[in-house]
Amino acid sequence: MKPLTAKTALDTFFLETRCKILDLAAILDRIGRGAGQVDNDPRLEKIRQALEILQDESGGRAERVQQLFSIEYDAAWEKPKPRF
């Protein structure tokens, strides 16, 4: 399969991207207007780090953001047991 050209990708995904960015901006505004402080919350720090990754044009952004929000593998985790 041949990858899309940059222009085709932009033409195809611009409106969807714009919508997601506006949604994210609204969420961050809600957090900012909320009562209390969340400056030291590690989740907000991860969001800020993810936004920095998105600005980096070196590539691999999706993988880096996924890694940022992932939990390290732990071989000692118990396997889930079926409920039935």
C-alpha cells in the first residue's frame, strides 16, 4: 500500500484534527477554570509532556505519546481470571 502524500493527508484529516484540538482546548479550559489546584498532578504533567511531543516534528509522535501514557511492564502482574 502506498502512503498518502502530505497534502492528501492534510486535506483528509484537517477537519477531524481541528475538532480534536478544539475539544482538547475546551477540556484544558475547564480544568483551568475549576476550583482548587492541580499544578502538581502527574496526569496534568503527562498532558503537558504529550503536547510537547506533538510539537516535535522528528516523527514517531504517536508511539512516543503512547509510551508516555503507558505503564511499565511488570512480570509479577497476575493474569486476569475469567469471571464465569
